[in-house]
Amino acid sequence: MSAAPLPLLLANLLLRPSFGSRREPDRVFERIVEKAGLADGDEWFVDGLRPLLREWAGDVELSPVGWQSAQGHVRRHLTNRARVGRLIAEQPAIAQEAVEKPVFVVGLPRTATTLTHGVLSLSDEHRCPRLWELLAPGLEPSPQERKKAVTAARRMLDGTYLLSPRFREIHPMTAEGPEEDTFLLPHALVPLSQARLPEYHAEQFTRDFVPDYRHLKECLQVLQYGRPKRRWILKSPMHTGNLDALRTVFPDATLVWTHRDPATAVASFCSLVECGMDLSRRTTDLHALGATWLDLLSRAVRRGLAARAGFPREAVVDVPYSWLGTDPAAGAPKLYAAVGAHWTDADAARLPTVATHLRGSRPHRYDLARYGLTAAGVEEAFGEYNALRAEVDRA
């Protein structure tokens, strides 16, 4: 394992005096809840995050930076829930906003989901959430408020890239660019990329995610209230295991499922998770990382396959990696046609900017063996999915 970047070493040193608070996670949690000011009826939200912070604090390899990250994760979700609830209480018309025919890009991570999201977001008829909006969803801001929110998002990214330069190479992000709506889902897989959380891992397959998606819808209603109505373009590989809950809340949603060889996708994603683990923990067990994410991703895909079997045929659009990963100029018009959208000359002119932005300055290299995985093992875990992928490639 390479040495930690100097800024990360210094950050852990500076945060060490406050690291002892992890011994009292419930007390820390109560302070966050009190400051957030949640309303009655949000007990389900609070009760879902309390044990998460408790387990996160108990990760024996957690670093001071990791503990700050854990608190920040919980604080952001609780604060945003309180803000959204307050806005809807003040302006009940928000709850009547129709979120019509949204598009959700799903599939395994590292299968061109980000590129697909970016391409679909090019159209003037589409609306995608920007990172600065996802971090603090609210009504239309004033120019000064928008500038402040964008600056805060940039500072967060700058801090992340300073502490983990490799993360920028693997997954470039910008404050004003399209980003995953996972930022709005309170019980998504994100914490598992930063800590060892076996209980939270197990709960991913027993939790009822319908309330999470209702919260997501309320956030989208807030973000579109008083603004021009456009079709939402949303994206997260983490939706793949929760498609039943997603379609329960968004029954007219179109699912764009991107496809790629899972051995390649899993290796690439483990490399990205390694960055998160190195940022938040003192040591990273790479083989444990590989086992964790092979289980999470393969089970999520199996759940997704089972769910989609009950959806109308037109609800799912299968997108092979070659459509955009190989030749975006040829694949983009096909993608738009598949979701019932119009591809224009203006969209084509903007396409090179999207493709260029998503490339890091160095090649992303990864290897299954680094994470204790084999191609045969991944093939076995994704056997049913590979049968579907073969059909998609032939079509």
C-alpha cells in the first residue's frame, strides 16, 4: 500500500483532539438532531441513521478524518430532511408537484452510468440535479445564495481531492455538474465505501426502501417548485437493488440499465472504493473490500433482475457499454430515441464537452486479484446477469 498523502496525514493529526467523541456516538448524534430541528413524523429517518453512526464509530480502524466524514454524512441527511419538511409545511403546494416520467440510469457502477447521465442531461428539455443542489436541496436561490452553495460544493470537492488525489482521476466531479441522486437517499450504500459496517451491510437487503424514495421525490418536488417543468434525469448504480421501491414511488419512471462485463466493472469499482477506505480508515483490508462489494453488487443485480421481470417491457431500456463507452456520437442518438427524447444538433454540439470532462488525466488501472477476486468467481456471482448481457449485446 502506498504512503498516505501528506495533506491526509496532517488532517488526521489536526483532527485527533476531537476523535475521542466517537466513544459517545449517541451523544454526538443527539447534538446533530437537535441542531437540525427535525419535525414530528421524521422518527423513521432519525431511527435509521442513529445505529449507522453508532456502528461507524465502532469501526476499530476508523481515522479522525473518517470520523469527521461519518458525522458529516449524518448531519447532511438530517439537515436536508428538516429543510425539505419545513419548506413543504410552509408551502403545501410543493407536495402537489408532479414528477412525471423521470429517467433513472441504473446498472452496475463503472458501466458508463455517469457518461449516460451526462449525455441525457444535455437536452434543454431535461433536468438533472447538480452537485451543489444535492448537498443542500432548496427552492430557487438568489444569485448570492447560489454562489454561496456552489462555493461550498467546490470546497468540499477540493478538500476531497487534496486528501485523495487518485479519487479525482477515477471519478471526476464538478460542483455545477450532474451528479448522483444517491446524495439524497438516506440509507444508500455510500457509508460502506468508507468503513467496515457489517450490520449496515446486512440491512441493505432487509430494509423497506419505499420511505427513502418518497423522501427523494419530496426533494425533487422542492427543487422543481416554481421553476420550468422539465423531465428529470437521475442516476445511481445504487438504485439497482431497489427497483421495486423506486417504481412504487415513481410508477411511470423509465429505467436506463447500462451494461458491461462485471469482472471489469467490479475491479474498477473496487479501485474507487479503495480511495474512500484509504481516506477514512487507518488500514484497508483489500480482500475484505473485494468480498464485501462482490456480495453487495451481485445481490443488488439479482434483486434488480427479479424486479424488472415484473415491469412493463417499455419501462426498461438496456444500453450496452459500446453505445457510449466506445462511440458516444453514434450511441447518443440511439439512447435518446430509446427514452422517447429528441436528439438535436445543439445536443450533438455539446456532446464532446461531456465526454472530455469525464476523463481523468491518467489511465485508470485496476486488477481483480488485488482485491482477492477472480474472473471465474465474478462470473459465477453474476451468472444470471451475464445471460441478460449477452442478449443485450446480440441485440
